[in-house]
Amino acid sequence: MKWGVRKSRSSISKKPASEDSSEVSALKKKKKHELSDKQLERVNKRLNLEKNYNKLNPTTIKRGAIGAAAILSTLQTASTVYNLATSPAGKAAISNARKVIEGRAA
């Protein structure tokens, strides 16, 4: 490849779709009332399998988003705890807890 020159789309080869996938794609093009019960069942089964596969095998971006959400919720919780501890009510609760720990009743 040379700088500034794109490959033609025809030279990029795609893997052929599986027989099941192409069959379901053809069935999805039909209207619902034109399909038999078996065909509808076939389409639904394929779509459910694809949905479950995508759910169980998240993309790298999705895994990153899940991790970022976990970190943000942890930071938010830590921020809430800090704000509580530095509030007047939190300081009073901490001093009362220290007194209880040291053996002095509040």
C-alpha cells in the first residue's frame, strides 16, 4: 500500500456468512404473516442465540465501560463517605465512637 492510496473494496475479502445466518437473513426480509411457525421459530432462535452470545462476549469497549462505571461508583461512594465524615454530624459520630471504643460512655 502506498501513502494516500486506498485499497479497493473488492480486494478486501470478507468471511462468507454461515448457512444458518444467510437463511435467517432471507427469512427476516419476509413479512411476519408470510412465515410459517417453523420459520418464525427458526428466526427467533437465531436472534436469541446472537443476543446471548453478544451479552456473554462483550467487546473491548463494553468491558472498558463496565470497568469505568465500577470505578466511578467506587469514587462516588468514597466521596460520599468523606463528605459525611467531614460534616458536623459525622465529626460528632466519630468522636462518640472513639469514646465508646476507649470505654467512656457517651
